[in-house]
Amino acid sequence: MTTYYEEIGGFETFRRIVARFYEGVADDPMLRPMYPEEDLGPAEERFLLFLVQYWGGPTTYSDTRGHPRLRMRHAPFAVTPDAKDRWLTHFRAGLDEVGLTPEQDQQFWDYVTHAAQFMVNTFE
Ligand code: HEM
């Protein structure tokens, strides 16, 4: 059975999406200060490996980080509706970068929009 991961081009496609996403985060005055580490590289790697695993690629993420527990891992950060919208804007740029088919794009976009909504933990 072909996984979605393989279907869209495997590791290289995910790497490009996440690289573009992090370029956006690096330049975002609201999001950048939320990332605890000076170097965004390790955070980029964690997110990349998570997405690779989620879509059927290698399970390196859980092998090294354990169960994702994403909502819990975001609890230390004030994820407001505004932060979520910015986050999604950068992810949209990442998806645009790789030019998936409309069906593939919709599938990925549906997932991240729902996941991002789920991560919101601060309302003001
Ligand atoms: C809604 C807006 C979001 C904001 C503002 C946000 C922000 C952050 C921040 C500040 C970190 C810590 C960086 C690090 O040291 O790893 C992080 C980690 C992470 N985020 Fe998000 N995030 C958002 C949504 C999402 C979504 C939708 C996903 C998944 C689809 C996701 C997946 C991850 C993963 C996998 C990690 C690393 C977890 C770990 O292993 O420690 N995030 N996020």
C-alpha cells in the first residue's frame, strides 16, 4: 500500500514544506519569541519528523520523542487564535512551495487547520 508520505514525494517534500514554514516563523514578530531556543533548527527537525511519521513515513519522531501529546507539549506557550492564524499562514506558504495536486493539498491543509485549532489554549 502506498502511503500519503510516499505519494507526495517522501522526505524531500516534507523537508521543503517545513523549511518554508520555518522561514515564515523566523520572520514573524509574534511567533518567533515563542520558540524557546535561539536556534530554530532543532524545533524544525522535531516538527519535520512529526509530520513525516503522521503521514506514514519513518517513526523517528516517536523513537526519539515518545508519544507526541501535542496539546500537552504546547501548554507552556500561549497559543491564541491570532498565533494560530499566523502559524497557518506560514504553513500555507510551505504547502504552496511544493505544489501538490489539489486533492493532496486539501488533505494536508484540512489536517493542519484542524490540528492548529485544537492547539489553541489561550483566549483573550
Ligand atoms: C497553532 C499554532 C501553533 C503554535 C503557535 C505552535 C508553537 C510551537 C512552539 C513554540 C513549539 C516549541 C518549539 C520546540 O522547541 O520544539 C512547538 C513545538 C511543536 N509543535 Fe507546535 N505550534 C502550533 C501548532 C502546531 C500544530 C498544528 C502541530 C502539528 C500538526 C504542531 C506540532 C509541533 C511539534 C511536533 C512540536 C515539537 C514537540 C516536541 O517533540 O517537543 N504545532 N510548537
